Amino acid sequence: MKDKITYNTHGTCSRQIIIEIEDDTVTGITFVGGCSGNTQGVAALATGMKINEVIERLRGLKCGFKPTSCPDQLAQALEQYVAQKS
């Protein structure tokens, strides 16, 4: 089953993340705003990965002195998705 979620970020330069998921695998990621090269890189690396692996690798990463980062927000968006599916 294909799902598409939109997550409004908190505490980062990016404003929103649009994530496509199919069969527990991330199939597409688009960051709205943020550092273009970095967010494109994160999206390219995480696409094709299982949801839990993305969460495990990205959860808790910080950007400078901020308590979160765009990758961390992606992990939080996926955690919220998993919780809602349960």
C-alpha cells in the first residue's frame, strides 16, 4: 500500500517534509525549504530504506546548536507515521 505523508517541521530551516512510503519502505522524500544540497542528499540516501532503519540512523542528529535537524525531523515524521499505523 502506498502512503504519502506531509509533516510540518519544528526548529529547522526546512518548513515541511513530504514522504512517500510503500510496504514499510521510503520511496520518496521532498524537503520544502532548508539547505538544498543537504536535504537533497538526505532524501537520496534515505530513499529505498526501510522506515525503521531511517529512524535508527537519523534520530537525534542535531544541526549546530539547535536541538534538532532536518534528518532528525525526518525520523520524527516517520516515528509519528509508524505510531499512527499501529
